[in-house]
Amino acid sequence: MSCVAIIGSGGVMGSILKQVIPTYDWISDVAGITLHPTQDNEYLSLDHVQKPIDVIIDFSTPSALKATLTYAAQHHIPRLS
């Protein structure tokens, strides 16, 4: 099973992905990264996620790009945007 992290999960596209991704049986978990985490499985940054992340989907702002790229490179995680 896979864990998908969605950067910008509080936005329009991120919200849609949070609803659609769990419908795939090969994905076990979705970690939403948002500036205002209010629900289970929502986090302020990738560093706060306690489970192994298999892929990062980025629908955030350009200002978050450097941190996301750095995290993905350091942890050898594929990233889509």
C-alpha cells in the first residue's frame, strides 16, 4: 500500500485529490500538507508526517517549491506538480 502526500491540500485541487485518491485500493493513506491543518491526516509540513511517504503531489504556491524539492530529494521520494 502507498501513502500519498498532497502539498496544498487545503486548496481547490488538493481538496479534490483528498476525496478521489482514497477510492483507489492500492493507496492506503493520504497526508494533506496545509497551512491550517484541522483534520486527521493534515500536517503543517512534510517533516510532521510520521508515516513513510511514497509520492508527493504538489499543488502549492511557488514559495513552497524549494522546501518541497529539498525534502523529496533528501528522502528519495518522487514528486509531481
